Amino acid sequence: MDWDHCRAFLAVLREGSLSGAARALDLAQPTVRRRIEELEATFGVALFTRTPAGLSPTETALALGGHAEAMALSAEAMVRVASAEAGEVAGVVRVSASEVIAVEVLPPILAELRAAHPRLAIALSPSNRNEDVLRREADVAVRMVRPVQEALVAKRIGAIPLGLHAHRNYLARVGAPATIDEARRCGLIGPEHDNAVLKAVQAEGLPVGTEDFMFRSDSDLAQLAAIRAGVGIGVCQVPLAARDPALVRLFAAEFTYDLETWVVTHEDLRGVARIRAVFDALVAGLGAYLAGAQPTAAASIAVAAPFKG
């Protein structure tokens, strides 16, 4: 079975049409159609049916989708493995982290790392979904939950505290709330739908729901931007807010929630020099972030011994 045929199948499955798949693969539409037809002939089954909205996958196509995704991940991982010798701190490393960590915290750490190793390339995936290190969706991941798979090597960074914050200008305009209940009336920022953090906050004793939020977004970055813009009061990582003198923490004694933070890689990769360099840089840099300090070049490239978790 030709890999190009599988790529065409996966693209049509993702895009829902031949034209969309052709654009995604940078191919002519007839080429994609021919590859799908040849794949259907190989399997002896129909994979898609035409509908007014485009191409609809059959039950067989849906069953094959997971295997095609796994093949695509393996192919991408092969390209990264072949990007440099195992003993060189060079080539491509794919890093996965939550939106806020990836956008707000990792760039200076990675900049210091690349200054030390200019032949290193980082593919950064900002995602609140825990990308699967075992399936090689990522080479190194920053996770906010303890990893339990035996095949993973992990280093606990510590617990990043979350707290309620607001911009000074916002508090000057509406007045600083005297109680958490009063803060609810001042204007809260939060998710549009229930999520894990909201459930954890509720478990900590803060009786809020999505109906209490006057600014709602499921994007953590959008919530952070709203806090910084003075839209209302929202939850922010304490060491991140500490970098901005305009942000004020409210009710530090009454409200706090900790995000357990880990750096994770696959045990088969820990002997690869570029993976180890990225792993160690993230451990050191995130440790400095947790301490409320800006990462330094020395901290970013320090060596930390990982352990299984």
C-alpha cells in the first residue's frame, strides 16, 4: 500500500472534500481523486459517499481513520529522528504545552536554548489537549497532570499557583472588591463552558458557574488578554502575573489553586542529545518561572536528572 494513497485518504477524511484535501496536500484535485479510487480498489470497499456538503466517510473509512492518523504521526516522527544524528544537539524537536505555557512562558526559555544550540529547531504545539508522547505526537511535553504510563520519563517541576487577578485600572474604575462574593458582582472572566479548571475552582469552595462570567471564552489566552486589558477579574498563573506590575492579585489567602507541572518524554528518546537538551532546558526554565524569576541562559541549559513517573 502506497503511503501517498494513505495521505490522500487522511486529507479527505480531515477536510471533507477532494478540493480541500488537494489544497492541504498541494496537489491537483484529479490526483487526489485517483489515489482515493485506487485505495478503494485495493481494499475492495467504498471509503466515501458523495453528499451535498461534500464527501461523507463510510463506516470503514471511520474505522481506518485512527490507523491512518497513527501512520501520519509515525511518518512525522521518522522525519524528526532523521533530522540529525542522535548524538548531536541539532535537528527538530516537537514540544507540546498548554496555550499559556507555550505562548507566555516557553519562548524565552527556547530562545536561550537555541542561542546555545543554533542547529536545533523547535516545533511548538500550543494545545490544552495532552498530546500523546507514547504515540509520538510530541517528543517532549509540558503537562499539568502527573503522567502514569510506564514508558514515559518525567520530571516534576512543582505546583504553579493560580490566583484571581485584575488590572489596576479596572480596580480603580470599579473599586476593589472586599469579598470574593463581591468580586462576582464586579465582573468575572472565565470559560464559556465547564472545564477542568472551573470544576477544580468550584471544588475549592468558590461557588461560580459559567453564568457568572461577564466575559467568557474557552481560550485561556483570550481570558489572559481580557485580564490585561482591564475587562474584569480572572484566574491567572501567579508567577506570570508577577511579571506585570499592572496586575493585582486578589484574595491570595482565600483563593488559590495549584497546577501540578511535569516535563515528559518517551524513555526511548532520553539518550538522544537534542531531546535531552530540550528536556533539561524546560525543566530548568520552568523551575525558574515557578520561582518567579525570569529564566537565564545558565538556568535554561542546566542538566537535571529525570525520573520515571
